[in-house]
Amino acid sequence: SRYQNPDRLRFATQLEERLAALPGVTSASMASGLPPLRPINANDTDIEDYQGTPDGPAENVDYWNTVNEGYFKTMGIRTIDGRTFEPSDRNETAQKVVVINQSMARRFWQGNPIGRRVNPGLPGTPVWFTVVGIVEDTKNLGVDKPAGTELYFLLPQTVTPFGGVSTRMSFVVRSEGTSASSIASSIRSAVSELDPSVPVFQLETMGNVVADSLVRPRFLS
């Protein structure tokens, strides 16, 4: 509650930089939603030149995800075509860009979607984002469910059209040659050094996150 916009973005950016600089950490980033188990967004989205049909898909995207440029590297998500976000995209004068997953590319475009535009459909003047890359699908509704359509926004580019930074952001950290417990301790220390009043919660390895998502099907089996 102490952090309002733009202080919220400043704090999150500083924390991400501290996490990326920890010993044993190879990359770090943040995201508004994490696989493999998250609620579906089903956000209406204007897709430029899309001609819908009565039996075709509606202009609705299963998942919006707001991330920073290091997210795909940190999560090990491969680029299929084009590019992902770059530091230059943070410039105030930079073109607004998005990255989409394979499922979205297949559902809404017959040809190559690179260079096409989407509008989040938020209240007010339309804000068009240009597709610059396609990444592989990730599971969001459970590892046993098909991947949904997903649209990735760059966090600094969403502050104005989205009305600020979400109060709930997840940080992801990739490490090598360092134990999970050691990294966890370093993460807690980094947060405390930045602001000791901010709690760290749901600190887990991705292995545990995936295992937790399988508890119900395993129990039923």
C-alpha cells in the first residue's frame, strides 16, 4: 500500500536488477502471470484486419501476460519467429510492441503475423501494439490441458494504457551451480535490503510449482 504509481514500477525494476546481480543467478525477470496453473483471463482484444465468421473464434485472448524483456530467457521459452523484447523497447518514443504465442498466431492469422497489430481494447483512445515475435506455447491451464492463446506485453509500455503496474507481480530467477536454498536466502536478503517491510511469499522452485499443479490429477489417479 505504500507504493503508488510510478513508485511501484521503480521498486519492481530495482528489485529485478538486484535479483539478476545475485551470485549464481544467470537471469531474472517479472511477470503478471506464471505457468503452469493460472486462471484464464479471456480478454477481448481488437486484432487488426481480422475478419471473424459466425463459426470462427471471437476476438478474445485467453491470457494476457505483462513481462520484462528477460522473461523468455529466464523461463526457457524459445523464440519461434521474429524477436522478443529488447532494452530499446523501454524508450518513451519506442514503438509499442507485443509478443504472441504459437496458438495465437495459428488462431487469428492465415499468414505471418509479424508486423500486424493488436489493440487491448481498454477504455479511451485505442492503443495499437505491433507483433514483433512468436514464442513457443506454455501451459497455463494445467500441464494436461491444451495451451491457450497468449499475448505478452512489455511492462514499461503498459503503465499508461493499463493505468499503472499491478499490485501482484511474480519474480522469476534462473540460477546455475547454486542450491535452491542458497538462492532463496539471497532473494529474501535482496528484498529486505531494498525495503524490509515488503514480505516475500510463495517462494518456490519451478519443479515444486509443476508438482503442485499435478496434485489433483495424481490423487484422482
